[in-house]
Amino acid sequence: MSGILVHIELTLTVIKILTLIILGAFGKDSIRAMIFNRPESGSVEQFEHSLFVFVFTSMVFQLIAIAIRDVIYSLDVGVQAVRQIFYISFSIHEGLFMVAVIQWHNFKKCNFAKITTYGFYVSGMLVILLMSRYVDRVVFGTDVLKVIYTQIVVLTNVFMCLLMAAYPMQKLLQFITFKFKPSSRQ
């Protein structure tokens, strides 16, 4: 199962990078403008800025999470302590991700796109799942949620892959269709 998680994590990373590239190439604003400037009042600009903020912040936090995971696994403490540190750290990490996205939206005075809101629902569900798993493994010392936890983590990552890839794929298909559309001759 961990092999599947690694492949999904790699796929999610590639999709995030491609999303950022496609937003930079086909978006109404440049990458620099999406990072620093406030979006115009148009719905497309608001959507693209909101998606960029979510994906960029997600990418940064994913890289931080990989480093945190490696540090936690290399700790020379007992298994119980590693579990405690792992679940608490990643619950806090996911919560900080949500706060960072909210604050960046507030700073830019950018409206939340529906796609960002759905990503927030998934992140909130993941925080609840991590805390439930913490209670299951650390407080009660059981492993009741093992199957549920692994399945939901995989499905969450797959859903996030599809969610983040939807708009860039639409933009790419529009570009390809427009580029290779036969011209009408009269």
C-alpha cells in the first residue's frame, strides 16, 4: 500500500507542477502577477488567482511535509513516540496549510473559487482523519481505523489529483482545439 501512496504522491507533485506551468502559460495574468498582485474583478482572474494560491501553497507545504516525514522516521525514539509526533505534526501541518491559503487570499483580496473550497473540505476532512487516527493509535492503542485511514488517504490524494488537474486540462484542450481548428474558407 505504501508503494501506491508514493506513486500517488509523485503524481500529485507532477500535476501541481503542470498546473502551475499551465496557469503561467495560459492564464490571463503572469506568474509574478498571480503571486504578488491583486486579481482584477473578473471571475476568470479571481478563479485563476485562487487556484494558483491553492496549488502553489499546496506544493510548498507538500515539499515541507516530505522533509518533516523523513525527519520523523529518522528519529531514534520508540514507536509510540513516532506515532504521536507523526499524527500531531501532520494535523498541525494541514491546519497551517489551510491558514496560509486563507491569509494569502485575504492579502490579495481574492475570492475563493469553488475548486479551492472543495480542496478545503478535503483538507479539513484530512485533519479530522489524522486526529481520529491519533486517538485510535495513541490514546486507545488499537488499529481499528487502519483500513479506513489508508483507503481515505489514497482516495483523498486521487481526488486532489483530479481536482487540481481539471482546469489546466480544460485550458490545454481549449488551446489545442483553437490551435488546430480548421479555418473556414469562403
